[in-house]
Amino acid sequence: MSTPVLNPRKIFTIVEETVLEGGRPVDPVHRVAIVGAVFANPWAGQGFVVDLLPGINAIASDLGALLAPRVMEALDAPLEAYGKAAIIGLNGEIEHGSGLIHNLNFGNHFRNAANATTLLPAVEKRGPAGIAFDIPLKHFTDMKIRSHHQTVEARVADAPHPDEILVALAGANQGRPQQRLAELGKD
């Protein structure tokens, strides 16, 4: 196998603002930014690849470096919650996406950009182009802060193709709009 190079077919940005929740204004506005890339699966068409690490090492850092600053720019506010996703086209394995996003060479770009200290919550799944996927978000310094446990849904109409992977990062400027649950352990 030749060394893979990250060459995205598509880079996308989704920004969602919640201005009203429960019939009440959200102040400050709840903002979520999702940035992702769609690219050729470096292991597609090779059968079962035992050692994924050379391919992971070849593109994971470049992928994190591409996406992390774009999320921070699109969020346009200090980040308080974050997460990641890998959606693998039907001809790939879940492990192909998992290997890329569960790698410090990928995730540290986002942690460093956000001054975060926790692991990024994640979702991985295989599916056809246009599949909806949820990205779990947690607080960026303390995953036990329940107000920041939230999920954002995304979908890209033409991705991933069967031999592609879609990887996305998401960030939010605060916890859930109008959150009012007790702190963990106080309920």
C-alpha cells in the first residue's frame, strides 16, 4: 500500500443557533458549529488490512489540523462543549474511522485549539450517502458537568460514498439551552 495523503473531496461547515427554547429566549444564543471532511477511505478495496497504523499515522494529524481551527472559527465564541464523529461508507469498516478519530494525533489539534483537557466523546457508524448522524458533546474540561451533555445531528446529502470516510468535529459555546438539571450527584 502506498502512503495515503489526505485529499478531501468535500469540506463542510454547519452552524446552528438556538434563539428560543421552551418558549423563552436563549441568552446568550446557543451556538453549535460542525466542520467535517469527506475523503477517500485509504483502506478501501484492499480486503482486510491487519495493520491500520501506517495509514492512520499518514493522515490523522493532517485531518485534525484541517478541521479544528475551522470549528473554532465557525463557532465564533469560546468553546465549552465538543465532540467528534466518523461515518464510514458501506465498503469500509467501522475500525477505519475509529482508528482515525481515536488517535491523539487527530484529537489533540482540537483539544489544543479549545484549551480542553478531556477526551472527545465520539460516534462511529457505517452508512450510505446522506445518512443522518448524531455527534455527542460533553464539557471540554469536565465530562461530568451534565448541563453540557448534548447531541447535535448532521447530514451531508452526498456523503460518504461507499469508498469514503466522513470525519467531523463539533463545538458548542455553552451547555443545553435552558438546562436546569441538578448537578451530578445532587438529584
